[in-house]
Amino acid sequence: MEKYENRKVGMYISYNSLPILEERLVPVDLVNLANWIREQPYYINLDLKGTKYQIAHAETYMG
């Protein structure tokens, strides 16, 4: 978002994801994807047949 909308929203960590996406998406789609990701929860709690799980992204962002 910093690159395409001049908005810094957090720390940038590259795992080659952005260069790959930039090859395949136009800037407006990259911004839309970034906005969608920001709207998703950091984690979800599940209870499956009495077993509790917490599903989270591999890294948290302390904003």
C-alpha cells in the first residue's frame, strides 16, 4: 500500500510474495487485495467436536 497508495500500514517483510503478485496483478488489484487482507481477523477460534483450536497467521503485527 505504501508503494501504490503512499500509505504506510505496517512493517514490510518480503517473502517474494509482492514481486510475484506485481507480475500478475495491476496496481488497483494489489491495493484491493491489501485492503481485503487488512479487514480479515488476526485469528479465529474453532471448536471441533470438543477440541479447541486457534488458527492464526504465522506472524502477528503489533500496530
